[in-house]
Amino acid sequence: MSPLHRRFKNWIASAIAGLALCLSAQAQTYPVKPIKMIVPFPAGGTTDIVARIVAQRMSETMGQPVVVDNKGGAGGAIGADLVAKSPPDGYTVLMHNISFPLSSVAQTLAGRSPFNAETDFAGVSIAVYVPYVLTAYPGVPAKDLREFAALLKDKNLKYNYGSTGPGSAMHVLGEALKRDAKVDMQHVPFRGAAPLKQELLTGRLQLGGDQLSSSLAEIRAGTLRALATTASTRIAGLPDVPTVRELGFPGLEFEGWNGVFVPAKTPKDIVARLQREISAAVRHPEVMKRLADLGAEPVGSSPAEQDAMLKRQMDQFRAVISEMKLE
């Protein structure tokens, strides 16, 4: 080996060692500035509410503000893409929900996904489980989803269902219901759960759906009617509301959640620190009470469990979304 090659080799080794030392030091001192938590939906929905509760507690324990930033649009894809393209340093994180795997599959199949959900992100933690509930305008003469589907057999009825965007959970559920019940409805997309709910409350939409906390108050007040939950078992807070499986629609079953992701190359020490903070936050007594009021169950899972949830739900719905040719 020539002296030049030897010096170059030593320089590369020193650079790698220096980078490793830098990353290690970064992880040990992290965080040294505010953390931005991107919510890919407008304010007012479940993901936004959960993010603000968790971020507030994390701010108190991490020594730096954790600031929620709403970047809505495209079923959550705009905010997710922003995080995917952010530096992998732990200062930009994503709080998402079931729409993340669904919209990612839909946009990938349509050839327009700006990111790969499985390779461009690393899971941090499933923060909470929040049941997903299908709701109807009370003027609709149906007490559950089976009766609602039966109404749609009448070709003279022109019912609309709303979602938070193409490939979002409600978009997939609405199209799956049309397929399984052999009925028709018009899809109306919105930028988030809050504007969707407003249209549902007025009766301009007949069917909608979101995580329980977005509509629990209206369900209890009778201004919205719960037709079914997508969970595998009935919800303790709404024991009279049947599951989609009970009503004959097992293909609509899935668990609702809110979880945190970071760009894929974020150092493992930083991911581990974030996971510990999220897990501690959702288990804090005051936070647990606030989450319980939303119908949310604290989780605080490992990064591997979050990654597994994402992959499982992408695999679950990939064939369905491909068949439906969502746009």
C-alpha cells in the first residue's frame, strides 16, 4: 500500500470514528432545541388532540418545548412527506394514525406517493389505541351499519359519505362497504375530521367516521348516531354499539391508533429517548385521565411494535385498495 493510499485510508477511518462520536454526543445531549411534532391533519381531530396532550407532558420532562404543527392535506400525506424529508436528528417527528398505512398504499398504487412509508420512516411508539367509529346523521333511518347498507339498496337515495382525504381510513371503509354490500355512495373528501364532522352534523353528509374521541360528545348528545365500531370487540364506553364483524362486515375490521414516527436514519439512541418519553407521558396519571375522557387507551409501545403495526395494516389493506382503484 502506498503512503498516499495509507493516509487516505486513515483519513476515512478517522472521519467515520468522528461521525460516530458526533452522533453519540448528539444523542447524549438531545434535545438541545425545541422539537416539532407534525400532525398531518387540521386542528380539532383526534390525532391533533392526542398529540397536544402528549406533547405538553413531553415538554415538561424533556427540558425543551415539543411544539405541535398542523400540516393537513392529502389524507395525511403532505405532513408525512415533510417529516420524511427532514433531517434525521429527532427534532421533527410525525404523529399519525391508521390513515398512514392506508394512504401510503393508495398513493403508491396510484404512482404518486412522495415517500415509502416502510423505508423512509422509523417507528418510535404506538402512543394510544383509539377505537374507530362509523357515524351517521341522526335523520338517517338506520340504527346500525347493516340497516344503513340496506337503505342504500334504494336506487332513489343519493347518500354521501365523507373522509379526511383519498386513501384515508374512512375512504377505504366507505369503498369497502360499497363493495361488500353491493351498494353505491358518493365520496366527499375533506382536509380533516373537524370539517367532515360539521358537514355530518348538518345532514349534508349521511355517513362519516373517525376515531372515537372526535365524535364521542356528539354521540352521547344524540346529534350523531354510532352505527358500528371497527374494533374486534365492543367499546366499553359505547356497549350498545356493535362491531362491523357482528353486523356482517368483517372486511371493515381494524384497530385504530395514534403513533409517532421519525425519519428512517434517526440515531437509535434518539429513537429510544423519544420512545421512553412517549411511554412515560401516556402513563402519567393526569394524562391517562385526559386520554380516558377521549376513549383512548395508553400504550407506549416499542419502536419494533410500531413498525410491525404499520406493516401489518399495509399488508391487510393492500389487496383491497388495489382492487378498489382508489383515486
